[in-house]
Amino acid sequence: MPSGFLNLLKPPGMTSFDMIRALRGGQPKLKLGHSGTLDLPACGVLVVAVERATKFLPYLLAEKEYLFEVIFGLQTDTGDLWGEIVKDTGAIVERTVVEEALIRFIGDLTQEVPIFSAKHQDGKRLYQLAMAGRGPSAQKTTKIHVYSLRFLDLLPGVYPRVRLLLRCSGGTYVRTLAKDIGAALGLPACARFIIRLRSSCYRLEESSTLRDLESSPWPLLPIESALQHLPLEVIPERDLSSFMNGRAVSALLPGTGQFFRVQDRRGHFIGLGKRQEERFLTVECLP
């Protein structure tokens, strides 16, 4: 099997691991991994690494974009409409009040990890503990960054809904953000739907479904396509062998401690390099 990345459309009702399991089929030794879990009710872009591309997952741009809807006046135990309702009050909201509240959610934030999530504790995922009636021993939190949170529209009613466009760091819980926006307004709230529009550089409009993969060769994207956010270093022919065998070589670009995608003089992708010292580039991982 060739190596590369798949830009897949995960449907609601499947877990991210369900997607991996469906791809693997009868090939238990096939190396697969993904760049970030999508909740069971959510849909959208799931980036899957195949074979040698799995080594490059930690170096992808850790940025995601979501379209989601917050429904006010309802709160559930999961933070979305798939959960059990724990508060049902109805609500009245105004656009200006919502827009003012959104400003508080730009920048560095600390989020509570939902009880129904894929985070691990004591060798189990939190949702497994929750389904068994055992909550976490302590509330877990995570640090995230919100680059932008844009108001799109307000749909009035007994349970008014607000549609938002979010650009954020990896690891952001959109369900928690929906609940917290409601709390900022003094209202119960949860996510009505969540769609991941982009993960790293891969976009929803270019994604493939599992059914697409059944009738044609997998539309694998080159490993380097996921690394365009990294600066480029070109290795001279005389240094290629040393670089590919993990030995330090002279670096052309200044700086230290930064990752670089590496090509040979003919433009072929070789792998990733990292500054070890000011004048040297050492291999981090190779395709």
C-alpha cells in the first residue's frame, strides 16, 4: 500500500475509530492513524494517515475550522442533542448580546473536558466510564486557543439557535464551547450540530466518503501536501546520504529548533529536518 494522507468525510453516527476500522477492512497490518477525533454526532473532515505518513501526524498544522450551532434553553449531559436533557428552560436571546459574549472566547482558553469524550483515565476512555456510571476522579481541563469566532445568524424561537464559524487549535471541544457561551449569557445551552470544515490544510469540499473509496483507488495525497506550513530546506546531493542516515549536515537557513521539510535538488521530498545547532540540520523522520 502506498503512503499518504486521506481527506475523509466522517458522517454523524460513526466514531473516528469506526472510520479507521472500515478502512482497514481485512488488512490488520495496514498502518493507519488520524489527526484528531471527531465526536460521534459530529461530521466533517477526518484526516487519515496511511502507512509511512503516520510518522508525520505530529507535524501537521494543529488548526481546525468548524461550523456549529448553539441552541439556548436546553442543556444535556453530553453537551449536544444526542445526550439526555438535564435542563429545559427555553430562552430569549438578542444578537447584540451574543456578539458581545463571543469576544470573551477569543484567545487562550481553559476548557473542561466533557465526561463523554475520548480522553483516557485509568486505561479507559472517559465516555466508557460515563456509560458505566462512573465519572472521572477529577474534572479534567485542557488548554486551547481560539483564533476567531464569527457570528453568522440567529434563528429565533422557544429555543433560539445561533450559528457560528470557529477557527481554533487542535484539541478544542466545540460542545464545551457551546455550553460555555450559554453560561456567559446565564442560559443553559448545547451544540445542535457540529461540522468540521477544515483540519490542517484539508477542506470539506475536497473530502471523500467511504463509499468513494470502495469503487476506486484511494485518493492518497502526498505526505508533503500536509507540511506546506513548514519552511523548506534543500539538501545538496553530497549530503543526502548522510541526512537520510541520521547524520548532521550543514544547514543553509538560519535559526535553531525549528522543523523543516526537506527536498533534494530535483524537488523530491526527502523528509523532515530539525535544527540541532545553528549550523546543522538533523533528520527527524523520513518517508
